[in-house]
Amino acid sequence: MNVVKTGMAGTLESSDIMVTVSNGTLEGIVIHLTSSVSKQFGKQIKDVIRDCARKLGVTTAEITAVDQGALDCVIKARVETALYRACDSHDFKWEV
């Protein structure tokens, strides 16, 4: 999938994450993370974001995430939704 516009998902409420996906200017996935727990969980959060993009076939994107203590399952849901919106795709491949 290719990013064609900016896509967002999530909120800034506690235990959630706001994810914004836009077309990257550099090759690859560039992640900007803001989180109060980035020292403890920053690598894990970035790994979940990168894994979601890879599974959906996105190779170039700029992803900004503002974390408020979200669990991995919430991060995954928000990133997938933001990616589908940014790629203007309706070919949803939700896992069961």
C-alpha cells in the first residue's frame, strides 16, 4: 500500500495513542514518538508500529505517535486504522 494522504486515528485520552501517518520524504518508515514512558517502552512501541506497517505492505511513511500509556493491542489498532486511512484503502484485512 502507498500513502496518498494524511491519516489519523486515536485520541489523547489516558491509555490511548494518537497516530498520524503521512507521506514520507525519506525511504522507509520514519517514526516520531512522544511518550512519558518512552524510556521504558519506546523500543516496544516503535517495534509494534513498524511491524504493523510492514504487515500492510507500507514501505515509505512518516508516522507520528503521541502515546498516553496505550497497550500494544491499542497501538496496533490505531496504527492499522491510520494506515488504511492514509492509503485511502478499503481492502481491510483485520485479524480475528
